[in-house]
Amino acid sequence: MSVGLTFHRGALETCATAARSASGAFAGSAGQAPDVTAFGNVSGSAAMATAAGDLLRAAEQAAKTLGGRLEAVERTLDAVERTVVAADGAAVRR
């Protein structure tokens, strides 16, 4: 295995590890929105509770989307690494 290939494989693995770590961070972002009692007897407490719930749902969807995209990046980097290794192996056998 050439020095260049070793360098490229190391760089790909570093990127894949970073994507894996970041995608895991998005997985644990679920929570529970406060209900109307959390806002007390203030005017508009029901609307604030509804808005908090809407915001939480939007944040959860964004985290799910971002996590999924980072997982796709990780899979793609793995496929690139396997392709580079296979190509190098084929070149060595020639």
C-alpha cells in the first residue's frame, strides 16, 4: 500500500468518524414540550404552550433530517474508501 493511499484512507476514516459522532449527537435531541400549566395563569398561556410544542416538533424533525444526512455521508465515505482500496489492489495486481 502506497503512502498516498494510506494518507487518503486515514483522511476518509477521520471524516467518517466525525460524521458518525455528529449524527449520534442529533439522535439524542428529543424532549417534551411544556404544557399550558408551565406558563401559569398568564394571558396567552395556551398559545405559548402550542407554540412551544410546534417549535419542539420542528427541532426534532430538523435533528432527524440532519442526523440522517450525516449517516449518509458516513456510508458514502465508507464506499469511497472501499473503492479506493479495491482500485489500488487491482493496480498492484497488474
